[in-house]
Amino acid sequence: MRAIVQRVSSASVSFDEDASRSVVGKIGAGLIIFLGVGKTDGEVQAAFMAEKIAGLRIFMDEEEKMNLSLLDLGMEALVISQFTLYGDARKGRRPSFNHAADNDTANGL
């Protein structure tokens, strides 16, 4: 698994279907996580990644030190599946996504 983690004051994900905008996920302060799932990833890797990210001490405490986690502050996380994190452009100009998991596997994890 590969992840890009960003602190946010709020975030939402929406898409246009037949010209009507539909919000599919929304959070207040917390983390937005772009998550790439590989073909060999499973429940063990998903649990490890979830625990690791939730415990990252990347929020400021009262002394302005990055010492608090998402769990410490009771904040939210919005996870977005992002297969492009497994793009391999070492050969040629067209990236290969052969190492990314299929859509059903990624969404399940």
C-alpha cells in the first residue's frame, strides 16, 4: 500500500453524474488520505496502514510541537482510492499500472 496523507481543516469528495453534483464523502478537520492498493496487499497491510496513519503525530500540541495524532484529537479521515500511486513510468511515456490492485479489491480494503 502507498498513501499520501494531508492535514485539512475540511474536505469533501464529489462527482458529477448527469450534471447533478453528488457529494460522496465529507469531513471536518482531520486527514485526507489518497490510498493506493497493490495487487499483493490484503487485510494485514490495510490494518497496519490504518493504525500507522491514525497514530501519526502530525498535529500541534499546546506547545506548538507536532505531538498529537488524529486519534488524540478525535478528528476524521477521508480515504480516497488512488490507483495512480502505483503508476510505473520507468519505461517509455505511458505509465503501467500492473502492480495496482483491481477496483473491487481496492474498494474492499
